[in-house]
Amino acid sequence: MSSARLADGGGWAVTSAGPRDLREEIQHTAALWKAAGSPVTYVLRFGPDQQQLTAGSGRHTITWTLPSTSAPAAPLKEAR
């Protein structure tokens, strides 16, 4: 679980607890999205065993596999 609130003097105060650091995951995803040129177009591919999301194009395309109902989400990765 993560929570965020406005801090005194501006900025954010973030508290994380539990097995996943959601703040870190969001920051990582935002950095990849910016590196991919802040894409506004996404492609979803559906297969019998998985779904995959791709954003951007060319060298900075980012892609990740969406979780099935029985597995956690795979971390985002930048295509090279």
C-alpha cells in the first residue's frame, strides 16, 4: 500500500508499505514513458495465454505483459 499527500511547503510526502513499492513502480513507468517520447498511442495484443501492451515506436518503444488472473504483472522494460 502506498499513500501520498501534499507536504508542507510544497511537494509530496509518500508513504509505502507492503511487498511492492508502488511509488517506485510509478516513477519507473513514468521515466520509460518520457524516454519513449510521451506516446499517446498504445497497442493491445490479446493471445490465449497473455495480453501485451506496447507504447511508442522505434528505438524507444516500451512494452509489457499484462498480468493474467493468476500471475503478478511483469515489470516494464524498454525495447533496445
